[in-house]
Amino acid sequence: MIAWLALALAAQDVDELLRRLDDESIEARTEAADLLLRRGAAVTPALEKARAEARGELRERLGGLLERVRERERLAALLRPATRITLAADRAPLKEVVERLGARAPTPVEVAPEAAGRPVTVALRDVPFWRALEEICAAAGDVRIEPGELGVRIVPGRPGAVPRTNFDAFQVRLEGIYAVEVAELGTADRLRQTMVKLRACWEKGTRPSRVRAVLERFEEDGGKNALDGLDARPEAQSILREPGVGEELTLSFTGVPSEGAAKAALRAAVEVDFVLRWAEVTLPAPWTEGQARECPEFGVRVLDIDRVAGQLSFNLYVYPKAKPAAADVGAVLSVRDDAGKWTDSSFWSAGRAGDGVIVTGVVMTGAERPLKELRLRVPVEVHTERMTLDLPEVPLR
Amino acid sequence: MIALFALLLQDETLLKELEGSDIPRVYRALETLAAGSPDARAALGARAAASSGRLKSHLLIAARGPVAPARRITLAGPSRSVLEWAQELARRADLPLNWDALVDEKLPEVALEARDVLPFEALAALGRAADLGVSWEEGQILLFTGGYVDAPASRFGSTQLTLVRFKQERVVEFATPSRETAELEATLAFEPSLPLLEVLGARVLEARDDKGADVLAPPEAQEERPDAGPLARPEALIASSLTIKLRPLSRGARGLAVLRGEIDIRLPRALRRVEIARPETGATAKGRGFSVKVVSLIPQESRALLEIAILDEALRKRPVIVTGCRADGRRERTLTSLVEVPDQGPIRVMLEIQPRGPAIRLDKEPMVPLDLLRVEVAEDVDERALPFEYRGVTLR
């Protein structure tokens, strides 16, 4: 009875919010749209019905809102909200506390045997996963987080030694700074390079398609900015195909910190992309030079495709139509054999050519089965989470 | 009596030279002392016990006797073509030079004044005069134009240690203490006449940067050196890479004021030899204490693939050297690919033999049959030290 009443009240509430979408006040309309958005997919039928009945500006407004609700739904499947941890322990062994954490959060956490028995006393209430993990480590003392590709390990070490920032569902860490000088003796060839290694961490179940970082500041305590004079800010990106809980990125630049520098202020912008919508073109075999197919967003023309033994090499021209082709940003090329099995390209590169790009690469297909079709999927709608790792005092020695 | 006095006087002069700063001169004195009589060398050993530092190191090396007979050659004369000089150097020094890359080049004519020098000194003199690059590949010294690199080199007898690359790295990983490391990559080249079985590593005895800081790396825990074992020494081996660890240079330092040390190597103490004339599949031969069978010999384009079996149990754990020769005694290039030591049965050695330069034959014809196959087994190995020393090396 109470549930029925709640539903009825909620429906009434939605009707009211829909009415307020046509309010004369912009503030009222914006507030109503936000409240409807927060309700997610549950309001989709009501929005569709209202849109069908509406005219003019209201109809447009309702259409835009529907699109945003659907986008949020697609995003929810890729970007899971931070797991909130509520957990209390009084001198419980670390391993036991981590097992209880594991019952609440999907990310695998393993405790090194030598740290398993450390007593932990914590009282966590509605704390995001990464912060919860840190608080548990701090309470255990002399243990630290070591994030990997598929899970997290807790190992002996100084807790909190690694410079990092938590962003609700993410953690961004500065894993290391490597300054290398190489001299080819007897020649004038000298290489001086600094590599800044970052790791972006997320929870299991989050499925980003790309992570990218740009180093914006590297200013030594003596005032020298190592990035001055560079043609472009150091950047790196990874296209993510496999599920995991993080990715490492190395940002390199020419030059090494000054000999006397002890600290630096460092800032890096990190972007994590989630593909909300793909556009795709499929080309049926046999492939011939000049063969072309299009979808509303882009087109593909075969320049050259060759299969030798178990390896399919391809050269395709990808050109934009309605939206710019983003073939170099997380596109996926796959081939399907006659048994219906899809194999993704194991290597490829893309180079600008005119309005489009030339995509070159290989698919390791195995030699046995005939191939039926080739598919290129290109992200056309992307949600980006932006974070800034801002560290005013990073030790350089 | 006068002769003995003269000999003693000569030795004293040489001993004085050991302490000098002209490194080629120091090493020449060291070679001469090492070639002395057993009694004279015993006296050097006694003197080493009462010495210290650099002098002691040199005396100890000399007291052990010569590593290999050092040869000296002269490569001097008015302007001639670079190709002619290269051919003359190969002939005089018996170095496996390959000048294929020079044949179609427009080369300058150069004059040379390298008199009474080590073969590698003569090679460096030619490289410097004609701007030739040198690389050591598969038993050949490849010469090419326009690539002379004046890298620091220390030459002792039939060996040359060239410092190729310097690397200094600072690592800050926060979770662990930061660390700073420095190392030199070097190439030890040696004349094919030196039957070197193994390069065990470099020991640095003295290292100071140009700001006066000691950059000698802290000693690492001494690992027990494994027995030489049943390795097959590629006859064509003429170079080996080495890493020399140092402490990082001090602030403001640009290079090394001095770097001195020794390279530990293994040489055969005594070789037992078996020779097979005009070898073919199935041929066998018996020598003193061991016999050899040619399991297969397959001539291919410009090379021959060979598998031999050493049939005697007693020699299962000894280093092997296999050489393919011509009737005139000229050695071909023998590259060993695999030594198989099964629990039971004969040791098998897989080899590839290629014609020695001066030019690599690129024809499609099968390789001309060998006139002689020589298999040598080292009864025992000898560990020896080769000195190296550099002054004023620019690293940054």
C-alpha cells in the first residue's frame, strides 16, 4: 500500500515537473529539467508521451531532455558511480577488513601475506572506494596500495608516499619520475629525457575507451620550468580494449631536472573517455581496391587489403561525413570469419590525409577460416571525465 | 755479468715506466715484463706483494706471463687510396676486415704514420685519417665511410676496450627510496688470434670524475663464477659487450679524470686437437683422448651448416673451439649456434661456417667445400686479467 502510494506521488511529481518545463521563468524550467534528469530512465515514457503531445519550443526542450536521459543511461553502463563504503573495524586483521571491503566493492583487492595480520581500527561512513582503501592502509600502518591492471594489492610500505588525488570514482597517482642522460661517446649525440609516470585508477566495471594525460607544469624549486621552450606539452594516451581497473601513462619531455633541484611543482590534466555511441561501417568480403561503404557519420574506402597466412594487413581511407571521423581516437577495426567470430585488429596506426585519415594495420586472424566481413567502428559520442593532478611539492631526489 | 746488469737495468726502466701516465707506453712495458723468464716474473710477483694501487695491479698482471703474444705493425707511407691501406692492414695484421661498403665509394687518398703500433692502433689511425666508421659483426670488422667515431679506447696487446655509451639515471618512485645510477657500456674487441673463451666482466679499481669525486661503485656481492662448462666458442668471435658500473658524477662534473680497472677473461690453458681433412657427413677422426664425428654438413648459399658430435665422456664439460680452414691455413668464420649436452651420449655442436672476408660473398652458389675442420677441446681454462685505463674522458 505504501509502495503504491509512493509511486502515485512520484507520478504526480513527474507531471508537475513536466508542467514546469513550460514555465515562463528560466530558473524554474532549468530546475525542473535537472530534477527530471536525476530520475533517469524511469521518466523516459512520460517524457516521450509529453513530447508527442507538445508543440514548438516545449517539444524541442523535451526532445533535448530525452536525449540527455538516454545519454546518461548509456554512460551509467560504462561509468559506474563510486562505491560508497560504510565499514567499522576494531583491531581486526587487515586481511579480514579487506575481505569485508571486497563484499561491498567489485574491485579485487589482495593483501600481501606479510601484511595480512596487521590490526586495523577504522570507522568509514559512506566513503568512496579509493579513499576507503587509503584509510584502511593508513590505519594498518606501513602498508601501501599497489594498483595493477586488474586489481589492487596491499603491500608493505609507507602509506600515502605516492603523490595522488582522489576524484570520487577515480584516483590519479604519480608513480614515478625518471630522468635519464645518455651520451654516445666520441660523438655529439646526447639524450636528456625525463619521463613522468602517471596511473589513472577506476573501479572494476567501469569501461573507459581511452585515457589521456597532458603535463601542464613541471616547475623546479629554483624557478626553472622544464616545459618552457618545448613545442608542445608532453602528452600520452592509451586506447583501452580490455576491462581493467586502471592504466599507466608515461609523459616524456626532453631535458632533465637541474642538478640542484630538490622539488618540483607538477600539474597534469587527465581525461578519461567513455564512448556513448559508435558509428560503424561494414565491408563484405572479398575486398577489392576502391571498394567503399558509408554510414551517416563517415565513409571507408579500401586502399589495399592482403591476407598472408594468418595475418590480414589493411590500408583504408576513412573520411568524415556528418561528424569528423575520429579514427585515431579509439576506433576499432574487426573482421568476422564464416563461423561468426569477430577478431579485433592487434595493431594499427592512423595518419592524416586530406579531410580524413589513412588507417593501416593488421588483424591476426589465424589461417584456417575464410573471412566474411570487415567492420570499422568509430566513436561519435563521447563523454569525458576531466581531472587535474595538482602537486605543489614533488620530491625530485 | 754485464749482460745480467744490463738486463736488471732494463727491468728497472720498465718498472719505472709502469708508473707513467702515457698509457700505451705503460702497457708496452707491462707486455715486455710479462714476456720475461719465469724467474724474472717470480721477482715481479714478489715486488707486487710490496706494492700498492696501480703499480701492484700491473705487476700482478705481468707476473702471470703474457696473455697472448702482442704483435706490432707499421702502417706508414705517403698518400694512397683508403682501400689499399685497408688491404695492407688486413694482410699485415691478419685482421678480418671487410671493406665491401667502401668499394663503390669515392674515397680520399691518405698518408699514414702509424709505426710500430698494435694492430688496433693502426686500424684507429686509418679510421681517423680517412673518416671511416668501424663495426664488429659476426667475426668481421666492417669498414664504412663517413662514420669515424673518436670514442675513448684502451688497447692492451691484442685487445681494445672502447667506451661506447654513458648513461646516468635518476629514479624517484616515492614508495621506495630514490636512486641514482651511472654506467658505461663498452665493447671489448680482440684479434681472432686470441682464443678467448669467455668475458667474465669488468672490475673498476679507480674512478674519479673531473671534479675530483670518487665515482667507484660500491662493491657488489661476489658471485661464485660458474665453471666454464661445455661452451662452444664461436671461432669468429671478435667482440663482446661489457657494462661498467659507476657512482653518478658529482654536481657540475662533465666527465672522468681517470678510469682504471681490469677485465676478467677465460682462455684455454691447453687444447687437444682433432682435424678432419675435406670433411663430409659421416666423417670421423680420433685425436689424443677424444674423437669427433661430422653428423651432418649441408652446403648452402655462401655458407655451410654443420653438426658435429664429440664422442668422449671425459670431455663433456670442456669448452670447444671449432674452426673451418682452407688448404693455405686461412680460417673461415665459424659461428656457433647451439651446444647440446644431453644426459647421455655425445655432445652436439651446431655451427655455421661462412667464408672469411675481405668481402662477404653474396653469390647464390653453395659454399666451396672446406679443406680442413679443426675441433679443439680445452683441457683446462685459465682466468686472466686485461688492464684498461682512461684519462680525461668527456661524458656530458
